Amino acid sequence: MRRRLRTGTGTERGPSYYGVRGGRCPLVAAAFTLLPGLAFAWGWNDPLHAMAPPPPPPPPPTFEVRAGTPPASHSQIDVPNIPSRPPATGTPLTLEDVVVMALASDPRTRHSWAEVRARQARLGVARSAYLPSVNATGSLARVDQRVTYDDSPEFNSSLNSRSTDIALNLTWVLYDFGQRSAAVARDQALVDAAISSRDSRWQTVFLDAVRAYYDAQARRGVLRSAREAERIARESFDAASARLDAGVGARADKLQAQTTWSRMRLATRQADSAARLALGELALVIGLPADTDLTLSALPPARATQRDDLPPIGPMLDQALAQHPDIAAAQAELDAARAHVDVVRRQGRPTVSFVAWADRGDTPITQVTTRQVINNRSVGVQITIPLFEGFSREYRVADALAEVEKRAQTLHLVRRRIAADVWRHYEVLSSSMQTLRLSDSLLASARETTDVALGRYKAGVGTFLELLTAQNELTDAEQQHIAAYIAWQTARLQLAADIGRLTVDDARP
């Protein structure tokens, strides 16, 4: 049996937009030849190109990484499956290395990518509405019918035959007053929102890695300061013992020096424990076991250009409000909500569809009297007009409008939060820059004071109290300098994230 159907096109952008042209074709060929051929042309998994890899965040923000330790395949963070390998034993880890490994291993980055793929799949579903729907049904049965007339046996009959039925249905929406285009616009906005949320989540992972790295560096700095204080306390104890043995020192000075030395040794043990704990937490952040032996690179000195006065905050606020991924995600969610209002409203409008139906029945069971073959065909245009649905559409429209209002207020709140974050972290960075400058001079002065006090005590012209005071001030100055440096680095990267342009370049020395 051959059935030829004439397809049609509507005035709305329809299937021809995706490469399907109208024309005359056999119905069976349309079902089993044309559409699979289009699937081959477009790709089995994504024939409508809805799930193409989303573009990387445009610079700024960008996540380009050119790490030294990780392989070259780590150079672009927008790839969903970044291989993460542990660093070579003894290889110092830079902040750049830590960020790359955290982005590669953190479940939040992979979760955000999966969310993008899910939204893209829904977009593909919306685009598929532009294509025809073809369904085939078939049945096979055995017919055994016997008809007996007691008064007229000459009319008795029997039938023992096979019954088959094959049917093919084609439905192609030609015009729907914008229902499909509104659905595509809504799902495209949701894809954009998922991509922006992905960028925001990556920045969160970035900052978590920064905090873990600098916390480990701070603990290591405290340990280094404690060891230096222990060394100076040991040297002071030796000097006090030598003065006592020479008969020019007091026993009280030796005992006080011994007490100070013991206290510094205890502080060193505590600092060592805290440093090992911070390294374990850092290992977990980058996807390694907590007992991994990590080595951190030395903290680079701050460049002079990095410690100049900050630029005005006005351009930073404008940049943040224009490109922050949280704002972009909230705006896309608002656009999707508005498009959904159009979808709900247009669902109450008529739909014009091209329909075709062909059926071949060989001895249908419902019409059995004798073996017969029945061929049916139908080609036409179907108009569906929703008349009344119990006011459900009015309520769905009201619900969609309320969702628009909610999304609009969410966008307003996000913009206020971003502006407040930029202002707050701008002030924090400004304060930390001044604190870092002051801690530089304080540390230099404390070191010189300690050297002078130790020399005076060894020469017999200074007191042990003077030396002890200088040592305590040096320990405090070193710890304050470490804290100021870490606070400055963290505030600098936090402000870059608030603006929406956090890059690994900011983490490089």
C-alpha cells in the first residue's frame, strides 16, 4: 500500500527553521526514512543542537588558567570534565594550582554543569515542538468465526484466518499563535540562567580554595614565627646561663629565660598541630585525602603596583552591576518568568495542525464476515479551539504573573547585595592595604629592636626584661604581618569576585 501525503507550512516560523522542508513524500518513508535521516544529520543525541557546550564566561569574568604543575589540559576551566591529578611528591603548590584542582574536583562545579545540561535538554524538548509527530501502530491476531443457522443450514459459514492491522498517524502543528516560540524563549532564558549560576558557583569554589590556601599559609607562617621565637628564646637562655656561670648574671634571669623558652616550645607544638590541620583541610578542598603530604610554595612579596591606592569605587560598582553572574542569573530567571506568562496565555488560543492518517486492515476482527482488506486514508487540517477549562487558565496566568513579580524582587535584592558587597569589600581592601604597610614597618622595627636588645644583654649593659619585651614584640609583629598579608590577599580576590571578574591572574605573583 502506498499513501502520498502533502505537507504544508504555516506563517509562523516552523519546522523549516530546523532544516525540514514541506513537500510530497510517502507516509511510511516520512516515518522511517526522512526523520531518522535528519537524526543522522543532526546527531543522535542532540538533533536540535540544544545541548551544545555553553560558551565559557566572556572575559571578564573569565576562568582561564595557565598552571605550571597541572597538565596542559587544565588550561581552560569551562570544560566539564577536567582531569585532576595529585601533585608530585614535594612539588610546592601555588595558589593557581590549588584553584585549578579545586575547580576540577569540587562536586559543586560538576553539579552546576549537570544543571546546565538539564536546562539544555528542556530547551531541546521545546524546539522539538516545531517538528512533526509520527506514530505507527500494528496488530496481529487469529480469527476463528463460525456462524450457524439452525433453520437454514445452507447459510452456515466459518472463517479461520489471520487478522492484521497497520496504521500510521502524522500530526504537524502549523500555527499556534506563538505558543512554541514563547516556550523556546522561556527555556532559552533558563539555560542562560543556569550558565550564569555555573559561573557564580565556580567563583564560590574559587574563593573557598583561596581561603583554604591562605589559611594553610597563615598557619605555616605562625609556625615559622613560633620556631623563630623558640630559637631566640633558646639563645636568650644560653646567654643567661653563660652570664650566671661567669658570675655576672642573676639566677632569676636564667629561670625566667628557661620559662620563656619552654613557653615558646609549647607554642611551637601548638602551631605545628594547627598547620597540619589546615593542610589536611586544604587537601580535602582540592580533592585529595586529608593525610596527603602537601608542600606549599613560599608566599610572594606584594608587588608595588598591587599596593598603590585603589581606583574609585564608582566604576567598580557599575562593572559589578553589569556583569556579575548572580545578577545575570537573576535577570535570566526574570526573562524566563515573563516568557512563561506568554506561554500560559497563548495556550488558550487556537492551534492549526496538519494531520494525516493511513490504515490497512486485513480481515479486521470487528468487521469479520469473510476475509477482506480495508484501506483507509485521511489528510487534512485540524483546528483546536480551547473554549472553557473551568477558569484554570486564568489562575495559571495569575500564578505566572506573581512569579514574574517574585523574580523581579529577587533581581532587585541581588543587585542590592552585590552593591553592598562591593562597597564593604572595597573598604576592607583599603583598610588591609594600609594595615599591610604599617605591619611592614612594625616588623622591621621589631626585628631591629630584638637584635639590639640581645646584643646589649650579651654585653652586660641591658636587662633580661628588656630582651624579653623585645622578643614578645617581635613575635606579635611577625604574626600581625602574616595576618595583614593574608587579609590583603583575601580581600583583593574577594573584591574581584564581587565585581565579577575573578581570574587566576589575580592569584599569580
